[in-house]
Amino acid sequence: MKTIHLIACAILVAGWQVSAEENATQEVSIRFSLDLDDGSHLIGRPVIESIPVQTSFASLDIPLKVIRSISFGGDNATASMMLRNGDKVTGAIRLEPLAMETVFGDITIPIGHIRNVRVSLSGGPMPPGEGVMSFGGVNWTPWRTTFEIRGDKLVSLPQARPGFDYGHGGNGRGAALVSNIGSPDWRDYGIELEIGMTGVDPSFNPHGLPLHHRGASIGFHVVDARESWNEPGTSGYSLNINGDGKWSVSCIYNSYCKTPKGYGSPTNDGHRVLAEGEGLAAETESGRRVRIEIRGTHIQIWVDDDKLVDLHDSEMHQEIGGRTLDHGGVTIGWGWECMGWIRNFSAYPL
């Protein structure tokens, strides 16, 4: 068995080396997000390119580009690495301390003070888009409400976007961010982010929603989207999360309200629910960590390191209403007047 493990290890290391060489020309930027034992949260760029780890069967040197997260045990004697391909490696990290570049300058953190490390990728060949707000390596366009960057978060604000006819009797409700809608260059890719749902702000509640209302949606392969719900066109996939823990993954073609103005007569040219479930309760303080990857027709989604969805949509290349959902950018929205934020967003090619 030891021989088999060592052979498998050699194959894995060789694969990582090839992957690292292929990505070397992509100029991918790597960022660490650290949770410390005193509750502190630090973000910075590592000064190393790999993590040395001693497992029960071999010594490995794992490139940062293939690591998604690192969790340390209570005694910090062992650590568990979640890799971007879904594999898990457990062993002792042979690194002390951890050095990185931050806005405060170069710092080093003893391994014993670190509880979790999340590795985000940004930059590379993914087009940033033409939005007015640069955040997480892409440019976003805010819809319906205003947004601002607060520290490491991009946050919705409880006020309508100037010039937009906000409201149930107007052209739409709910804060939203969009990027690279319809881009043919966004085809096989992954996105990672932390998303929070902070409920209804009392100062912005024209329809009397309960303040505990929650709701959010993350769109991907979005080939078209419209700020006004009275304009036909919105088409793409989405992960939908409700405050009661229910969730679904669906796609829709040319969705809109078939009225000149206001909400009513919702219609579309096609709609499929690909997966659904319960038990995904809203996290308001720390948010949820979400990763979505699309390779061809293969869609995988993880929430807080747990795989939520693993499916193939055989109808992805089918044209419905003049739309084909095999490419396109991303949208992030919050239900009705539910406020929210995103943090640690990254997008990367697959």
C-alpha cells in the first residue's frame, strides 16, 4: 500500500507542477484571507508560491494555485487542505511563520495563531468588464440601489440608484450587481465569494417587509440581464438562497414582467429547476462562502466547503428564445429590500 501511495503522490505532484507551469503565463494574483485565534481577520498577498506539508505517506510541496482553503486543528499539529479539484490533503505544515504583504506592510504570522486560510485567485485572462466599481478583480455595475466599498466588503446601501424608477409599481426592487453580462470570454470559469444577507434596513422599507427578511441570488453564465423587470431578456443560471434555508439552482430564458410598468404578469421563454433543497440557513454576520465552477455542461457548487451541487445540464447548448446559456458573466442580487454584501470575490478560468 505504501508503494501505491507514493506512486499516486508522484503523479499528483507532477500534475500540480504541470498546472503551475501552464498558469505561469496567466499572471494570476493570489490572495490570502486569514482568520486568527483572537478573532482577527487579515487579508494580504503571500510571499511564497507553495506550502510544504508532511502527510502520513510522503512530503509534498503544494502550489498555492491549487489550494482553496487550509484549516488548522486545535493543537495546530495538523492541517487540512481543500484543493480546487475537490481533493483533501491532511498533514503537518512545515512552514513557520507565514509571511505576506498587506496594506500595513510586510507581516509574519506564527502558524499557531492561524485558524483558517482561504486562498483566492484573481486576475489572469478573465476580462474584468466595463463596470464603474472595481472589486475582486472585476468591474461591477450597481443596479437598482447604490453600493459602496467598506473595507474588504462591497455593500448595498438603503437608497435607490439615482435615475432608476425603484419600487413595486416602478421598474424593479432589490439591490443587484452585474459584471461581464453576455461576454463570450466567460465560458469555462469559476467564481468564489463570501456573501452576506443583512436583512431589511428600517430606513428603506416602503412595502413594510419584516426586518428579518432574507434572500440572495448568484447568477452565472448570464448571457443577458436587465435592470428593469419590465424589459425582456434576462437569461442565465442562478443559485437562489432563501432566508428559511430553502435553496435552488435554476436557469431561465428571457424573463420579465409583461406589463409596461410595475410588477405583474411574470413570463419567460423557458425555465428549468436543476436542483433544490433545504437547510441552507442565512448567515448574517460571517456570511456564506460560495464557490461555483462551470466546465462545459458540468456545474459544481460548494457552500462553506461542502459540495451542494454536482450535475450536468444536457440542455445548456440548446437555444431557447434566441438564448444559449453556454457563456456569460455573473450577477449578484438580494431579494426585494434585503440588504447585503460580498467579500473575497475572485474569478478564474478553468
